[in-house]
Amino acid sequence: MSVEGMRVEARADDAFIDEVHQVLDVLWTSRPDVDEEDRTLFTLAVSEIATNIVEHARAREQISVRLDLSVDDEGLRAVFFDDADPALIDLSDVSMPDDDAESGRGLALALATLDELEHSGEAGGNVWRLTRRLRPGA
């Protein structure tokens, strides 16, 4: 069984983050068979990337963002597209900051909870691809 075509399109602002949580709730309602741990960790990763996009958009002009979500028997996937300037990020250099740091945990948490996190900066924006494979027997 698969769920395709769940999408959120909006400005990169706090309302977008709320919409992301709402569509994730719909996703979990449509797939009650997805293990609670997979739901929780995927939701955390998606929320962190959405928040990261919004935080960086606040310092600039209005940014448009789209999130496409899907789930099948093998995994959970999210793809974010935004029209911000391409971010210069090397995910291999991302690590968890010190305990007293006030920011910088979002990408590290996403990396820790996903099986794959990819970012590409392209002319006209950024693409973030998130994948969490479903655990056998879950």
C-alpha cells in the first residue's frame, strides 16, 4: 500500500510549519500500520528541515516552499523544494553542537533519524530529500 501526492505549498513562515504538522497527521491517519518509532523520528526530521527553511527565510525576502510526502511499504519520503538562494551546506560536516548551544541541532537531528538526507542547491532554489526506511517487523 502506498500514499502519494500529499503536498503542502506555502510561503516559508510559521503557518507553513503548522501545515506540515497537519499533513503529517493526515499521513499517519492514512497509514496506521507505520510503527510509532518510525512516525516519531520521521516527523522530527521533517519538522527540523521545515523549521530550518523558515528560519533562513526570515532573514530574506519571502520564500516559497513545497513539501511532497509519500509512504510505501519500504519507507517514508519527504522532498522539500524552495526558491531561496542555494544553500552552501556540506552535510558530511554536520555534527551535534555542544549541550549549551542555542541553535544548530536541526540538521544533526535530521541526519540521526533518517537513513538518507540529501541537499542540492540549484539555480532557482534548494531541494531537500529525506528518506526513512521502515524497520522490518515493525
